[in-house]
Amino acid sequence: MSEMGATAGTAAEATKRQSWFKNPWRKPYFLEGVTVLYLLWSLVPVVIAVIFSFNGGRSRSAWQGFSLRWWTADPFDSLFHNPSLRQAMIQTFKLSSVASVVAVVLGTLFAIGIDRWHGRPARGANFTMLLSFVVPEIILGVSLFLLFTQLLKNTVTLGTGAQWLGLIAFQISYPVIIVRARLLTIGPEYEEAAMDLGATPTQAIRKALLPLLFPAILASFAVTFADTVDDFVTVRYLSGKADSEPLSVKIYGAARASPTPAVNAAATVMLIATLLVIVVGYLIYRRISRGTGDSDVGSFAQL
């Protein structure tokens, strides 16, 4: 009897295991494990790099005590006292802020245009825009370098101006894609309703459509800024004098020599700036999304 009971128990356990494997709604332990391992693989090196920016010694692999030496304490080699790193930090945020604003403005207008403009020319313009999204960045960087140094050498010189043009050309596809996705969910009904209430086409876009697009515009700016802060390929090819090199290029150059933890501090600044823009954009988006209904009614009431 005991053997029969043990056999029945084993068969029941086997059946239970088979039913668990066949159940599509079971808890995805394997996927959860892979996700956790991927996050650890991606984030642990970043956390280590941030920690070593506060290292007291010059080593970037052996911990020698907590210190702000590579941030402000060292009068020569710290991030905020080293002229080269300080200029690179200013250049990074100058490139990122201007390129992000211009790319988002042009991308939003372009998205509205090709969404409302139908036909073969619109499809051609859309294909041209997407080309910068799928073409490898190194090809775009080399092409712009040859363009500015050969065909437009008397008009555009390598440096900040060329970097702005290159970043805008590469980043404009992000706001176009994001804003167009939002436009597909909105449709033309709001603009038509606004014009039925007496608004001009310009007023309908400004007071009815743009408030609805604002979350997508904000998301576009966050994505574009985050991508331009750490851009390396385009800005490196289009860099001119040493003062036009951003932090990404400086970090790359220092890593090939004998870097100090000041390089870690520079990378930490880039990381904090990116996270700060994304978090602020997310908080603004949540606040706007809560009152979307009220803002829509208010926009039409002001027409």
C-alpha cells in the first residue's frame, strides 16, 4: 500500500509539473531572472564608475577612501577646476540644449506637415526624414564632415556650428516619430471643431492641437536631450578646435591615456543631467495628463 501511495504521489507531482509548464499564465520566473541579470549587467558598471568619481586617490580600480578631490577639491585636475574638462562640460550642455530645442521645434512642425499633407511628395519627405533614423551615425558623421570640409568649406567651418547642424540633422527624426504617433491617436476632429467654433486654422493648431501634442513634444525633448548629451560619433567628426570638443570626446581621449577619476566625475555629470531631464519631463507629463480633459475644455473655451 505504501508503494502504491508513493507511486500515486509521484504521478500527481509529475502531472502538476506538466500542467504548470503548459499553463501560459504561470509566473514568468525565467523572464524575470533574465531581466534582473540584464539590469545588473547594464547598471552595475555605471554605479561602479559613479562611486569611483569620489575616490580619494588617482586609481580607478582600487578604492582609496571617499573624497571630493576629483569634483572640486583638487585645484588643478578636478572637474570644476580643470579648464579642459570645464570647457567640455559647457560645450556639452550648449550643444545639447540648442540642438534639442531646434530639433523638437522643427520635428513637431514637420510631423504636423506630413500628417496633414498627403500624396507622393509627403511620402518622399517622410522617407527622407526616416533615412537619418536608420542610417548608421558614423556614415552620417563622415558625410557631414565631407560636406562641410569640401562643398561648404567657405560657409560652415568645423566646430560648434557644424556640430549643431549635424546633431539637429540626426535627432530630428525622434520628435517626428513621437509626435506623429500622438497625431495618429488624436485625429483632425479637434481642429475641425475649433474651426467650426470660429477659430482660424492657425488658432486651431495653436490653441487646440498643440496643447494635445504637448506631452509628445515634452517626451521628444527628453529623448533628444538624453541622446545628444552623450553623442560621440557626430560631434567628434565635426569638432574643430579643442574648445569645441564636448565631454564625450574628452572622456574618450582621456580613456586612451592615463585617466584620473575626474573622467568618472565628468561621466557622472552627463548621467545626472540625462536622468534629471527625463525625471522632470516625466513629472510634468504626469501632471499634464491628469488635467488633460480640463485643459482641452479650457482651450476651446478661449477660442
